[in-house]
Amino acid sequence: MAIRRALVSVSDKTGIVEFCRELSQLGVEIISTGGTKTLLEKENVPVIGISDVTGFPEVLDGRVKTLHPAVHSGLLAIRDNAEHRETMEKLGLDYIDLVVVNLYPFQATIEKPGVTYEEAIENIDIGGPTMLRSAAKNHAFVTVVVDAGDYAKVLEEVRQSGDTTLDTRKRLAAKVFRHTAAYDALISDYFAKVLDEPLPERLTVTYEKVQDLRYGENPHQRAAFYRKPISSPGSITTAEQLHGKELSYNNINDANAALAIVKEFDEPAVVAVKHMNPCGVGIGGDIDEAYRKAYEADPTSIFGGIVAANRVIGAETAKRLSEIFLEIVLAPDFTPEALDILTKKKNIRLLRLGDIAAAAERKPEWLISSVEGGMLVQQSDVHSLSEADLKVVTDRAPTPEELKQLLFGWKVVKHVKSNAILLAKDSMTVGVGAGQMNRVGAARIAIEQAGAKARGAVLASDAFFPMGDTLELAAKAGITAVIQPGGSIKDEESITVANANNIAMVMTGVRHFKH
């Protein structure tokens, strides 16, 4: 067989004139519609209007033009089926061997500020997906192209043999079904948002591949990085890598964790993360002070870690960062002087995030976690807390300085793997106990890490104390104030221990489990 007739109708006209011109020179008859036909005529590419094929005008403002038996019979007829050939001949219909279609720009439309519901609906393509699906189903005989990046491959094969190979047609058909599925998923998601139905009876999601990764968490695991078609600003998916090696699976996870924490703060803040947990967090009058605090919080664990800042990194901070081995530094931007210093380190990855202050409005996103045979969906934890939300449950209320440190610790502990205990002092973390099977075990780790710094520090717990043992441990270490959700049947036991040791304790009524 050979490609004799092509139906071309594209919204994105990148490369279409050159593609069709060469097809025509190779003897392929071009059928087209609407704006694509107008463009080809303007560029002197021979073209036949769709109405000349169907014998029916384009009607209803172009809503109906290719939805016609003359089109879909030409696409769906099985060429080596005698009955199909007889029907085509009897009805005077001809085959269509190549379909080149990309769809109305639904995504670009709904991304526009102030887009109306009516505009969005009008940009739902009907004829395009129908032609694509028909051609893809009949890929044994029909070549279907939805991506301008495939024009060159198709032309190369047509030049060589007059047709494409079956393997190419299969791959192009598979791409079509992925494309139309993603298109429908976007439409479904749009309706879910309009109707405020974020958890419908069927959930279809779509992501675009950013890159293949060398491996996953371990070298024997395959992995790739995907992003949502409409990505969140100031996120890892929209960050610009300025320097360094390709990001790994673990790099991306850790960088995302660091960014989530640093977005908690309005004041200059720096977060150091290791294995998805913060090992050092500091806030200060400027970003250099914040980094010094984050470093001093745990000079050992920060080595080989991820550092995120919520302000532009300048030369002074860059000098400090360059003194140790770091995997990644993320920031809204870097000064030229800072880049000159940091890019001297060959392997460090530098990610420019843009305006994360605007991105940190703390709107919840829907997070997906895989389980064998299914998935879990929940909102991201963007709950914030103010002084007015706190309930003092002890005889002594926290001092203004203790209150400041308690709120700081609460912002960080929500990002520590449960069971989580965090100690804070002087607007920096001094001890972190993460991922333990019991809360007193997490407290022991945090207190041991803090050492002498535990005296006069405050303690934040991501969930309530099931008994008073953690408070007893805190009292021995010299901790002066505690913030915790409350809600245990033994809250009074913890309150009694706190009062006996002059510890101020506040309850939030909100827990922050992170598994």
C-alpha cells in the first residue's frame, strides 16, 4: 500500500506547511478544513476542502465538518476485507491513508486569566478526537499523527517506500490514545473544579513526562519524572536548573520536601533536608543569618543534603554554601556573584524557583499516593496556625519569646515524618526526632541531638502525648514550653507533669501526621 490521501486539520500549525508541501510533492492528495486549509492555500500548497469530499458544507460555526460517513468510512474501512472494499466502491467513497490532527487548545484556554465557562466549553474538540480515534483504531492501514515532532519520521518513511511501517503506525496510534486520554482528563478535571467535585466516582489524571531518571530510590528500580499539564508556580516541576548534574529520583523528592517547609515562612528562612526530613531550619533578619542558623542546627546531617531558601541568594551566603558538599540549592534566584561562586562546584545542582512568595498562598492541592492495586487521594496539609488558635492548658502561659518559638516549631514539625518531636530555640531547630514507632523515642532522639541546647528550648509534637512520659523527659532536659494537638484521654497526665515542672503548654486541636 501507499499513502495517497491525507486529511490535515491542526490548531497548532507548527511545521504543517512544510510537511504538507513535501507530502504533496510526493504525490499525496491533501484534504483540509477551516484555518488549516486557508493557510495551505495562502502558501500555495495544493489542498482540497473537506466539503468537496463530504458533499456537505461546514456548518454550525465549524462545529460540524468532519463528522461525516465519507470521512470515517475512509478511515475505518479494513482494506483487505472484501465486503468493506465492496461497500466503499458501491458508495463511491475513497480511503484516507494519513490523518494529521491536533486538538482545540483547551488547556491554553482554561489557563487564561478570567476565562469564562462558555469559552472553555467552546474549546472542547469533538471532530478531532473522533478522527484520531478512528485512524488509530485502524492503524493496520492508516497512519495517524498528533505530534509535530513525528512529521520528520513519517516523511522519511514515505520517501523511502511510499508508506509508513506497521511498527511506526502502532507507535503513533499508541501516542494518539495517550493524547486523547490526557485531553479528556483535562476536561474532566475542569468540570470537577467548576462543580466543586474534587473526588468524583471515577478519577482520571494526566501528567506529562519531564524526563527519564537514571533510576528510582535504588539502582534496580526504573523511574521517570512527570508533571501536571497545568503546573503550580514556584514548584519543583517549574523550577529552572541553572547548574549541575541531572536530578535524581531522591533529589526531586527531597527538594520538594525542602520547598514545602520553606514556603511556611514569610521572614527570611533556610531549610536543610536529608531523606525527606528537615535536619536544620532557621529564620533570621536576612537570608545569610537564616542559613547560618540552619547549618548550626545540625552541621553533620546537612552534609550531602538539600538546601532551600525563600530569598535571593547573594555572594556571602554562596560562600558559606560552597564550603560543604550539598546536592541541591533551591532559591527564588541567585545573584551573578553567587552563581559565579557556586558554579565552580561541578556537581552541585542550582534550581531557580521564581517568586515563591506568591506561590506560598497555601492553597491545598490534591496529592496522590500509590498502593498496590489502587491509590489514595488527599488534600495537601496547608493548615496554618495563629496565636489566637492556641489554648493554654497549664498554670503558666508561655512568654512572648516562648510563643514565638512554639509557632516556629509548629510550622516545621508538620513536615517531619511521624512520630515527630522537634526542639526549637533562637528561631532555629536544635533537635529533630523523626519517624519513630513511639513518641517518647522520638523525643529522646531530638533531646540527644540538641544536647546542651535543649535547656531553654521549646518542644513541638505533631500529635498528642498518649501519656506523660514525654513531658517527664522534656522536663529533665530543661525544656520550658510545649506545643501539641491535645485530644488524648490522658491529656491531664501530661498537663500535671508540665505544671509540676513549670512548663508552659499549649494545645492546637490540630494534628499533623506525616507518613
